[in-house]
Amino acid sequence: MRSREAILAQQAQRLQRLLTHAYENVPYYRQLFEERGLRPDGLRSVEDLSLFPMSSKADLQQRARDFLARGARPDRMIARPTSGSSGQPVTILNTRWEEYRREARRRRVDGYYGVQRGDRRAAVGFARSRTRLNQLLWKAISALRGDTRVKFDCRQPPERILRQLATFEPTVIGGYAGVLNQVAQVALENGERTVRPRYLTAGGEMLLPSMRRNIRAAFAAPVYDVYSSNELKLTAWECRQSGLYHVCDDSLILEVVADGRAARDGEAGELIGTNLHSFAMPFIRFRVGDVVVKGPDRCPCGEPFSTLRAIQGRALEHFLLPGGRVVHPFALDVGLTPWIRNFSLVQEREDAVVARVVALAERTGEQVAELTRSVQAVLGPDVTFTLEFVSALEPAPSGKFQPYRGLGRPHVLAAPETGSPVPPR
């Protein structure tokens, strides 16, 4: 195992190489350097990086061509459109080498969780038609891994996905947390016990405690949260021992910024990332739009990575209420209610919030009334709260389920100093 000191030294070297490349070859970043009067050799450490301006998906949308390095050939690159769950869909371009690097990071995490050669792996996600280049890359990766991988389109009804999984008999399952939760709900309702993987990984959206419970119960296997994005690639993965998230420090620089400063341990902030392996379309101090909770600089398990305590989700998911009050939806505790199987909490107006709930049969009128009272107490008397029972929830066009949809502008709330509780696996 590499030491923490070796990883930080490698991180600094890779940062300097990336900054020099961006300055010399990428029009967008060359302009940022010149506007701030900076040069790559003036940013010699991770701490110096805070002098460099941040960029966002809006910048990428408006100036996509300027994000590309000189000499990059888009027709020979792998295109990865984002799902648009942030409200700002963009297309990320990677070279084949960058895709292999991305896959290498994934292999490390797979090995950590115990994937084996010959495993049957099911991926439940947004299945897009692949170009010839993408098809060849997928086959090469599967051959390199020595496993069988099948992708199931998450936009299908959960009943169909469950049937497909039962036929395929996967040993490992990965997918969007909300979709896996929907499939788990069907399995629990139907008493389906044929799908028995060794473990599941969830990503692409928030893995709520209620989702984790459902998925674990339906498939009788541990569920691990893996955090990634198209811009930064694999960012963090859940520790099996501590429940913290190991940050991929040797491939990116992750900053957690609260009120314009570096967040402290246990404090929530906006995630700002620098991908140290993206050169065709670099991402330096890029705002992916997510809120995370800073963890300790080393995980108690002994791995040499910095950590996050929690992934709180999109910065856009806060509720902006009358009088300028801002409430994080976690404060409403809907996701911790044991008789709720699945839910969607939507702010329809500044003074109106609706919870659409798929509930278990075992609930009482008093339990429903107690939830309504507790949520109303947080929202206040000037906000109307409505609880609606539904048989199923529809995903967004991206295929993801969005449990929280607020009207609030990007906003960061402080978490308790002790950090988020570690959910059971």
C-alpha cells in the first residue's frame, strides 16, 4: 500500500503537469490564467490552487469548444452526455486512453469490494446507443476483466428489470440508487428471492437510508455507495469498515468549500473538483453542483485516502421558503420513515410542498398524522404540506429518480460537527 505522503507528492506532480498543459493548449483556461495574472509555475501546491477561478457547467455549455485542447479530435473521442439531472445537460469528450484510466479506477474499487474473475455483472443504467468505437471499448474492457457484463436500461418498468436480472443471475449488480430501489420494491412485494448477488453498488443519485434498507432486504446482500460524475469520473467509494467515503486522491483533487473557505471536518460544502487525468477536455476547479460533508484526512480503516462523511446531493435540492428561509430536505426526515417504501418530495411553490409516497401496507393513521405534523413543524405555518399516496413513482427523462426537487438556489448548510450518521449495511 502506498503511503499518504507518496499519494500527495504524486498529486502535486500531476497537478503541475495538468496546469501547464491547460495553459499552453486549452483556450478557456489560458484566458482564465491571463485574466488573473497567473502562470502554472505560480501554482505549485494544492493550496495554491485556490487562487485559480472555479468553472461550472454553465461555462462548459457556453464555451464547449474552448474547453477542448488544441489537436483534440472529437470524431475520434468517446462522447459521454450527462443525464441532465442538474438541469444543465452537457457532453463530455474523452480519449480512449482517458477511458481506460477511468476503467482502471473502477477496477480498483471492484477489487476492494471483492469482484472476481468470471463474475456476471449487471449494470442498471441509462442505456444509450453506442458508436462503433464505444462498442469496441466495451468489449475490450470486458475481455480485460475476464467477466460478463450486461447493461439493463433503467427506463424500463422495474418489473421487467427484475425479470431480466432473474434470467441473467448476476453475482454483482450496480446501478442508479433510485432505480435499484424501485426494483427492490417489486421484489419485496412479489416475494422474489431468485436474484442473490454477493453485493450491490449504487450511484448516480443519492442513496437514502430507506433505499439502502429496501435494496439490502430485497437482495439479501450488502449495498455500497459509489460516487462519480462524468466530469471527475470516480470520485469516492464507501468504506466497508467505517462507512466514510474514500476520495480518489491519486486521480483528482477534491475541495469542499463552505462560505468561500475550506470546510472543516463534519461541515457541509460544495464539491469543487480537479480531474488530474483529463487532458483532452480538462476540468480544473470544476463545480459539479453537489453538496458533500467533509471527513477526516485519513480513514480510520488505514487506507491512505482523505474522506467524505456524506454525499448530500445536488446544491439545487434545497427548499427556499417564504421569508428567505432555506431548508435542506433531509431536515424533514421523510426518508427515515420506516413505513415508507419510496417517495418524492417536491416543492411546487414557495409556500407549497408535496410528498408523493409509496407506502408499506403496515402503517396506521396515527403514524401518517405524526409524519405530517413533524414535517409541518419544520416547514412552518406559512407553507402548505400535502401527503399523497401513490402506487409508483415515475423517473425523470434521464432515467434517474429525484427524491427531492426544490426551488432553492445553490446553497450550503452546515452539518453537525460529528458528521452524518453511518447507515447500516
